[in-house]
Amino acid sequence: MEEKDVTHDIPRTDSHGHCEIDELKSVSSKDLDDTYEIYKRQDARDIDPQEAKRVLRKTDIHIMPLLMGTYMLQFLDKSSINFAAVFGLEEGTNLHGQDFSCSVTDFDFALNVDLLKGYLIAQYPAGYLLQRLPTGRLVGVTILIWGTLIITTPACNSFAGIATNRFLLGVFEAVVNPAFVLMMSMWYRSDEQPLRLVTYYCMNGFAGIFGGLLGFALGHISTGLQNWQYIFLVFGSISIAWAVIFLIFMPNLPSTARFFSAEQKVVAVERIATNRQGVKNHTFKWYQARQAALDPKTWILFVMAVAAQIPNAAQSQFTSIILATFGFTPLETQYYGMPGNAIQIVSLLLSGYISSHWPNMRCITMILGNLICVAAGAALVGLPNDRVWGRLVALWLGSCQSVGFAMSLTMVSSNIAGCTKKQILISSSSIIGPQTFIDNEAPSYPSAYIAILIGYSVKTVMVIILLLYMWMANKKRDRQAAAAGTLEAELEEKQAIESGMQDVTELDNRGFRYSL
């Protein structure tokens, strides 16, 4: 888009409290939201509530199924190695010892190296591309590529082959989480995001159930290829078909959605403008990158993400192996993991409903979910190996960790403004978790369970710190607004929305308030 300067009026009050218009300010087009021209057609605070509800309903009908299906498939494809592991994957690909953990790490982070390098290589380029390119098209293409990678996995007959395959799969699936968090802020108001986000996130649980049933069925095939090869062929075929559906039906912006009328496109943009974050800006801005590096929230969220991924990656990738250590057969592990999936789904939907219907409950639900996980982690560490059912229930309750992870994503979608800054903070890591399962510690894996307990505990502490930080920031801005007077507060609200549509960050926008 050709860069040009535009002008806009900024209202303010004079020394006597009278409203006047500030001098015209010149703004480069690269600072304006991609939907700015539509936004200027109406005041975001004056949209018809009934029309807004109709737009929300259309958004749910057309957008949520695409997000839910994609998230289920990416987890299913990610976990295909988990299902295949109990049906001869290690023997079929000649993996030995710690090789299995290494291949899972290659998948999760696109590179079997240290945390920082993998984080930079897999996640940051994905965020950059999502900002620069049409979001819907980019995600659709990556689904097509990762489906192709899954369906070619049976051709791998060595550690080098499967490691390369999982490396490439990690590169392309790295797009999903940052893309969907961005989409939440593009299509939904802040108070609507928690329930929608956990709705697509709980598809992990459905994927576990569906994958377990499918894996159980495929495990009974006794002719043709090896059982573990059928898992990749079926999962990959489903993903390729879904990619075509996604590319056809997923719009890039609310302003380009074919299912909206011209008037509804305006309402859709104005709804999101009230988030004071804008919809999307495609220009990468280095000052926002620097601000992200210096923002305390970045490091709090980073530590939370690392702490969460230790138990998350361990449980999601090694559930079948953990259940096997409890004495279950390979086929039994497929359905004894399902209660944990059910707990995950229920806890996610409950937390999302609470957070969307009552204000400032996100951190509280995160803390409660994490405390359940701390207790579960302590049980896995403390209970002797012969207490199989006690350890099994603890493993199931550990599924509540998804509440904390999903809510932490809403912290980014709702509380970070500035498109470049948002994409940087979305990135997260999961390289540590799989490596806690050390082959020579089988079957008890004490290091893994200790790491799970520590991860849950650290995350709980960091959520409390984040809550206090944002609460104090809100109180400070509330005091400043109260001191300025009612008229100034109204003008600040209008300017806060305008600033959001000019890609101003939450730290620079004095009218921004954090959702707790």
C-alpha cells in the first residue's frame, strides 16, 4: 500500500473545561489500521446493539468452526507420534533410547537445540509473517503443508528421517497459536474472547478422545502396512482436506468477509475498535519490538509460558507412555487417557464462561486451575508407583493446566495493543517438557514428575505477579482520569479508540485498561 500522510482532529479541553479541537496532526498511513477507512464511517460508541448482536452471531457461525476444526487437527497431528509410539513407531523408524524425546522436541520447536534458538527460529518468523501477510491465507497454506508432512511420515525409516520430518512440521505448525490469538483480537471484543478462545482450545481434549478412538481402531488392523503408519496416513489425509475448506471459507479481515453485508462490515470493524487495539496493521515497527523487550509483562508471560510448557508438553506428548508405566496395555492406554480429556474440556469451558460473563475473573480462574495442577503434580511425585489409581487420577486432574494456558493467551489477545508488539508476545515455547522423560529413568521417570510439579508452581506464582502488576496499572490510570474530570474522561475514551486504530500500544495509550 502506498504510504501517505493523513490528518485527523484530536479533541481536547481548554483551561476552562470547554471542548476545542487540537491542531491537525499528520499521521503516516503505515500507522493506520488496515480497516481504518471503514472505521471512520461511524463512531464506534454509537453502533446499534441489535445489529452488533447479529454481527457477532454471524462471526460465531462462520469463524468458530474453522478455528475449532483447525485446532483439533493441529493437536491431532502433533499427537500422532504419541499414538503411533505404542504401535511400533520406535522399532519401525529405528529409534533408540533418548532419540524418541529428541524427535518430539524437533516437532514441538522446529529444532533440537536450546530453548532460545528454537524459540527465535520457529515462533518469531511466524508472527512476522502473520502481520505482513493475509492471515487466513497464510494459515490455510500452512495446514496444507503440515498435512502433507504428516502423510509422508511413514516413509521415514531412520531417526534422521523422522527428525527432519518433525522439524519441518514444527516450523509450519508454529503459525497456529500466534495466528489464532491474533484472530481473537481481530474478530471479537475483549469480553467475548475468553469463551471463544477456550472453545477452540478445548478441541485439544476432543482431539485426544477422537485420536484415542481412531488409534484404538487402527490398532486392530492386521494386514497391509504397520499399524503406526496407518495413523499418519489417516491423520494427514484429513488435514489436507481441511486445508482446502479453510482456504475457501476463512476471510483475512472482517472488512473482507463475504458473509457480511456492507453495513455489517462497518459494524464488525467498529465493534473491534472498542477494544482500543485496532484490528490489524501490517507494518512491522521496531519501536514496538523494543518496547516489548522492556515491558515487564513480556517477561512475566514468557516465564509463565516456559513453566506451563514443561508439564503441558510432557503430558500431551507422552500420555500413552505414562499410562503404559501404570501397567496398561497399548490398546488400554488409548481409552484410559480419555477421562483426562473430558476434564480438560469441562474445565476450559467453565473458565471461559466465567471469564466472559463476569469481569476481571481471568487471572482468578488461572490461579484456581493452577492450584489443582500443583496438587496433582505433588501426587505424581509423592505417591508410590503401586498406587496406580491415585496416580492415574492425578494425571487426569493435571489436564486442568489447559485453563491456565488458554487464559494466558487471552492476556495477550485482550491486553496487548500494537500489532508488532502483540505478535512478539504471542510466541511461546515447549522444548523443555519432552526432555524431562529420560530413557534410563523408565518406568518411574522421577525427573519428569518433579519438573511437572515445579512448572505448575512457578506458573501459579507468575500469574499472581501479573495480576498485581495490571491491577496497579489500572488503578493508576483510573486515578489520573478521575482527577482530570468527567469531560476529559469522555474525550480520553474517544481518543483511546482512535489511538487503537492507529496501532498505538497499550503502554502509550492512556485510555487503555487491562482485562484482569
